[in-house]
Amino acid sequence: METFTLAAISLTIAISLTINKKRDGLQLSFAALCLAVFFHKSGVFFHDLLKNPFWKMIADMGLVATAPLAIRFTSALSNGLSFLTPKWTVSATFMAVLLSAATFTPLDRWLYMDTVLRTFSFGMLGLCYLALLHYTKSKVAGIERWRFIYLSTACTVSAVLSLLDLFHYFGYNFPRLSDIVIAGLLYFVFMFITHHRLIEIQELMARALFIAILTMFAAIAIYSVIGLFGMGVTLPFTPVLLASFIIVISISPFREILEKLFGKLYPDSKDLFTSMFTFDEKIEREKSVMLEEMAPVLAHEIRNPLGSIKGAAQYLRSEATTEENEKLLDVIIEEVNRLNSVVSQFLDFAKPYTLTLKPTDINQIIEKAVSIIKANDISGKITIERELRPHLPPIMADQEQIIQVILNIAFNGIEAMPEGGTLTFRTTKIASDVGDAIGISIRDTGAGIKKEEMINIFKPFFTTKERGVGLGLAICRKIIKTHGGHIRAKSIVGQGSIFYIRLGTAY
């Protein structure tokens, strides 16, 4: 069963990489290697089952094909910088062809032929392993180095666990682990080459846990069906678990195959494979596009009559003969200005942002924002504190838009402290394996936000103010997301709120 599992997983990976629209030479070389593993292991499986010499020939040819394909993949993985030059690939291919041809001659019945094939293939795989270690140690630097350290470690652990099969050949009752271990290694390499950013240990554990939960769920489902309709049939746990694992990792590749097939047969059914959970997200994206198109037209149609109303009110006020009429006309002008402000915020939210990114000192941005806040009348009772860490690396940002975010959050905090309070700005450097970032926090000591309202504060048109529009924080989130950053908030009623912003560094 373990052999069949490895064959199925290697075929699944090969198909998945081949049909991937974003495939490159590295992924295709690994797909070819996985295909060779599939032929070898499927040949071994069916030969043990049927005792047919044809399947032994398939297994032998798949085994020798792994050598040149592994060298080609390792060379592509190291961008041609390892000691495995193209000559190694040519030489290994030549030897593989000779050994494959030998399987059609009487040499195939030679007692030591299997030993020669295994020695050649495992020797070349060992050479690839040494090339990977050498490349990781001497050629790779920075964040990329950690990715290759993880890969080298995975290969080392897999080699050690596979060598435990020797206990079985020496007569010890020890389970064969090599096929399962190699299947896990192939899947790890698959993730490595399809996720070009650094794979953290936490991410690997999360992915492994996710696959394990789905596998256990599939196994439980199989046993439940057998329990209901199996008429007393019982199955060993290990084969069911392995079959469940194959099903889980095969879903995505077969989904892509069916999408391509049905795309040819039913080209108009574009949402056929859209999940019900992602269908709402697609609708929201379509709404956003429609909003971007409608907003300028709608704003134009609203602003034109507003301008006429305001102009007429201002003229009438200049001709007003009583104080009561002046007050009524002032209300009209004030409300027109407020509506015009609402339209401006609506445009700011709806329009697609065009960024002018430049390396920018975040502390200078905050200092500029603080100077604007101090010049505003509503900041009279507020104490502003700054805890700005010096010598921070610059961020790639549109300065005016980041200032807008800081001012929106700050003025919200000031409005939450009508009797006075403290507004604190803090900057820090956040170091992680995925790259450095800058953290910005804006804290107030105001009334705070209720727990049931916190989940909605970034939603458009949600507001707790009597005359608020509810677009300020939604615009802030959109600007930060456009910069590739994150924004979140915490609040305690009666103690205040704090907003956290994270932005990547420029270098």
C-alpha cells in the first residue's frame, strides 16, 4: 500500500505542476522527476501483484530515469550555480539510456543487474544531495538561505529514515518507511518550489496540520460509510488512512483538470467550480468595480445641483433683510458643505488608488501629521505624546495617503476624548523571517468602542456618530491594504482604543 501511495502522490504532483498556468522550467523539471518516480513505483507495485516481467521493465526504466532528471532539477533549483554542470546531466542521461537498453537484452537476467541499476540511481541522487548542501552553504545568502536550509534538513531527515529499511533486509521486523518518507519529501519540495517566499516552521506545521485534519476526516467518513453499509466488513486502519491522504492531496489537481475540460465543453459556465464560500467574495469584487465606475458619474450629478443650491443660498443671504432668514440660509449653506464633504469621502472610498511610492521616513510623516493636528481647534484639551524609535528603515509609501490615514484615526481619537485625554503615537521596528516591517500605533484614552461594534468599524458606512458618514476607517483600511500593509484595532470601553498599522520596509 505504501508503494501505491508514493506512486499516486508523485503522479498527482506531476499533473498539478504540468497543468499549472504559472509553471516555469523548475516546476516542469520537478514534474518530470515525479513522473519517473511514478513509473518506477507503479511498476514495482504491479510486478509484486501480477508477477509480470513487463512491469519489472517499467520499474527499472523509471528507476534509471530518476538519475538524469534529479540532476536536471537540482541544477535548475540552484540556478546553474552548483557543481552539477550540464555535462553531468548529459553523462547521466547517456548512462540511463544504456542501462534502459540493457533491460531488453539477456543482461536483464544477470543476477547483479538490479544492484547496478540501484547503485547508479542512488549514487546520482546522493550526488544531487551533496550539490544541494554545497549550494546552500556557499551560494545562498539572506532570507533565501533559510528556505534552502529547511529543504536540506528535510532531505537529510528523509535519507536517514529511508535507511532504516535496511533493518528489514537484515531480518528485523521493522516497518518499511522509505516510500511514505519519500512521498512526504516530494510534497515538501512541491510546496518549496510553488511558494517562493520563505516557508516558516509555523507555516509548515499549519499546512501539515490542515492536511492531517482533512485526512482524518476522510478516513472517518470512509469508516462511517462502511459501518452503515459494509455488512460487517472491516478494513485495516493504515490502508484507509493512506487512501484518505491520496484523496486529500489529489483534489486540487483533479479540480484543475476538470476546470480545463469543462472550460472547453461549456465555455459560458465560468462559475461552475466557484465555491459557495468564494462566490460572495466574487460578487463583492464585482460590486467594487461597479462602484468605481459609478462613483464619478454619481458625484458629478450630485455636485452640480449642490453648487447651484449653495450659490443661490449665498446670494439670498447677501440680500436677506432679517436675522432669522440669515440663520436659515446659513443652515442651507452648512448642509450643502456637509453633503459635498460626504460626496468627497465617497469618491475617496470608491476610486482606485494610484500610489506614488517613495522611500519615506515614518517618523517624519507622524511629525507632519502631529503639526496638522496641533493647528486644529479641537486638539486644545488633548496631550499629544510621541514615542518614535530613531533610525528606523524607510518604508515605501505615498506620503500624503499615509498622512490621511494617521489624521483620520487621530481625529477619531480626539473626538472620543471630549473632556481631554492623551493621544500617543509610537513607532517600532518589527523583525521577522519574512522581512522587516515598521509598526505604527495610535492610542487614545477616550470612551472606547463596544465589543459588538468592533467587528464593524472598518466596514463602509458604519458609524456611531450622529452626523458621521462611516467611511473614514474604511478608507484607512483600503489605503493600508493598497500599500501591502495591515491595520487592526483593540479597544476597552472606558479606557480607550489603539490602532495598529504594519507596513513593509523599503529595503
